[in-house]
Amino acid sequence: MDEAYPDSMIIDHVLRNGRPGSVHRGRIGLGARATGAEIAISYIVVIGQEPGPTLWINGQVHGTEVCAIVAGINFCNSLDPKTLKGCVIFTASGNPLALESRTWSTQQDFGQNLDTMFPGRPNGFVTERMADRLSREVLAVRPDLLLSMHAQGTDFESMVYGVYKLPPDCSVKPNELYRYMRCFEPFAICHQSVKPGSGEHPGNHAGALDYMALAHGIPAFMIEFGVAQRATPEQVRFGAACYGRVCAELGMLQVKGDGSKADKTWLVSARSHCNSDAGGMWQSAHNPGVLIKAGEEIGTVTDLTGVLVDTVTMPKDVLLIAIRQDPVVHTGDSVAYLAHDWTSFNFD
Ligand SMILES: [Zn+2]
């Protein structure tokens, strides 16, 4: 714990008291494990020589999604605060317990999903406490943009895509987010419904970090980037370059070298998981990103005696956002992540 500021929001304190052109590293203490080991949210704060916008990158809310963390560390370490306008805040993991246990959700309180818990509860279960502290740190700073970084699960494959949600009466309009999402070259930008029963992973999606920020008027979105439990050199370099492009788009950095951005994407207004009715071995011939026509086979499930037990099709055309790679499926498992309504979108 950063003992110098026990009673204030630490990141806000660092920003207010750090001198221009300085870099700060530390941990925000949340409590202790039974052994006495600290539970803490780690941060890097880079304060530019000149004033400017504030970008907050949260590297992880789900414990297995690690690529954006490595990219964020490398990006922050590559920044020269003397050439930066404004401040970059990087919180590596909102859920250090899940990171340590190498699990997507928090094992200590029976598999809670941190990204359904915001704004959290200060005296509640540990996942609620993590959400509470990160919420209050973010709201004290009110960054100009918050990136909530995710990765595709290990059992799926997808290309990079962006996700945003819209709280009621949200003061931030989607097209204000697109210009920053564009920096990640997303093959699709999805509007995610937070209504129960909409085919998303079960849970309270109005409790997501980016939703919490948007509900307070802070521009925020999710990027699904890389694959969980992997951080390949290519993905890490790409992620760090994308963070640099976002800074350039915010006017915080001069674009140098890799300033490329996507020209077009798909805007997805309705999507859902496709859940298997059968159990067995899943197989699909498709790659993510393709259009699958109504009635066309998405994939099959064969039981372990070799009998075909299900052929998965959809009654309308769908766009394949992600496709399952792990063949082992039980009834109810997701085999694909599908867009049901989408339009082509040119960024310029
Ligand atoms: Zn995630």
C-alpha cells in the first residue's frame, strides 16, 4: 500500500502532486490474503511535461486476459514524459486475485465476475471491494478516455473487436468513441445490450467498468484483443502501438511510425452467443469474421462413438464474431459468438 496517501484516492493524489515530466509506480492496497500477502491494484502514472488530456488504460478485469497488460507495461515504459502532453494512467489488473489464480473470475468468492460488479461495495466481498476501489479511483480522476481491455477466451478465436454499452441518457455518443476504437483496427464494433436474456454471457452487464464510466459521462469502451493466457510478441507490439495511436488521436503524442488506423469496420447492433444443445466434439470449418448464410452449417457436434448428434445452423444470415476452437462441448456451452444485425461503417 502506498502509505503516503492512505485516505485519499491515490491516482488522483499522484496526478495533483506529481511534477510535470515524471513517472510514478505503486500499488493501491485493498487488503491482505490469509498469509499476509497484499491484495493490491498496481499502477503506472506518466505525467507529461505539458498539460493535456488524461488517458486511463485498465489492462484487465478478467484474470486470464493478459496480453493487454504486457502491452500496457511496455507502452508506459516506452513513453518519454518530456514529449507527452497530459497523463497516461495504467492499472494493470482490476482483479489481482483472478490474475494470480490464473482464472477468468475471482475464485475467492465463488467465481464472481468483476465486470458485473461496478460500482462495487467498499465493505463487501473482495470482488465488490476491487470494483469499489477502482470505481472511486477512476471517478476522482475523471479521465478523458478509459480503455477497458479484454481478450478472447482460450477456447475461442476472434479478430480484434470493440464493444460499447449505452447507459440511459448517456452524454457520450457512440461516434465519439469510434475514432478511438478505430486505433485498434477492429474488424467489428459491437453495441452490447445490458438487458438480461439478450444472449450475452449471464450476469449484470450494467455492472461493467466501461458502463460505470459512461454512466458518469466518461468516454469508455472495451477492446477484445489477443487471446487469454497468451501474450505473443506480435500481439504485444500491436497493443502498445494501438495505445500510442489512441494517445496521438487525443493529441497527447506526435504520431511516429505506426500511425495506421482502420478505414472501415462492421457496426454490430445485435449479437448473441450460440449455445450448443448437444454434448460431444465441436467442429467448424469457419474462421472468425466470415458471413454465414441462413441455413448454412456453422459447425457440428459428434459424440464420442462417432455419431453426429447436432448440426448447428441459424435461420438468418449471421456474421461470425468468434468461433470455438476447443472441441469439447457440453449442452449449453457457447460454440460461436454471432452478430445478427450489422452495417458497414467507413470511419472517414
Ligand atoms: Zn474479459
